[in-house]
Amino acid sequence: MRIVLQRVTRARVAIRGETVASIGRGVLLLVGVHRDDTAEAASFLAARCASVRIFPDDQSRMNLSLNEVNGEALAVSQFTLFGDCTKGRRPSFIDAAGAEKGRELYAFFVAELRKLVPKVETGVFGAMMAVELVNDGPVTLILER
């Protein structure tokens, strides 16, 4: 599982111009599921997203977690995180989980995250989405398991 975590002041997902999810201060999580991923990996990464210290404290040091700042999370499925561009001009997606497994582990990741973070919004699995964000910092991390 691979997650691109971006600290944001706000983010939203729209489908055909209609907002389906939005958050204020928190994290945007682009979630890719690998074909060999497990529920254990999803659970581990949900806990990591909630606890990684990326928000500034009183001295402007990244010392606070999402929970400590009462932040929000927006999780968006993104199979293209496992696109392989090492050969040819078209990415290969053979490492990405198939739709059924991807949907299942993405939903499990979101359920685990909801146990840890008070407000979790999501995009729509498999849909063409427009994702807007204001990256705060900018702070962008890649988390993998």
C-alpha cells in the first residue's frame, strides 16, 4: 500500500462539478493498493496517518499529529500510484490491485482511519474525480507498507 499524504488547509473532491467531500485543516491522502497488500498493511498505515507528527507546535516545529490538532482527513483512492513507467511510454499498472481487492482494502483503510480520526471524508472509488487542495507548507510525504 502506498499513500501520498499532503498536509492541507483545505481540500475537496468533485465529480462532474458537484462536491462529494471536503475538509478543512488536515490531510489529503491519496491511497494506492498493491496487488499483494493485506488488511494488516492498511491498518498499519491508517494508524500512521493519524499519528505522524507533521503539524507545527508553538515553536513552529513539526511535533503534532493529526489527532493532536483535531484535524480532518480526506482519503481518495488512486490506483495510479502503482503505475510503472520504467519501460515504454505508457505506464503499466500490473502492480496495482484489481478493482475488487482495491475497493475492499481501500474501504478497510478508511474504516480503520475512522476509528482514529473524528472526521474522515472520502472520494468515490473508481470514479473520475477532480481533487482540489491547498497544500500547507508544502508538506508532502509518501508512506508505504
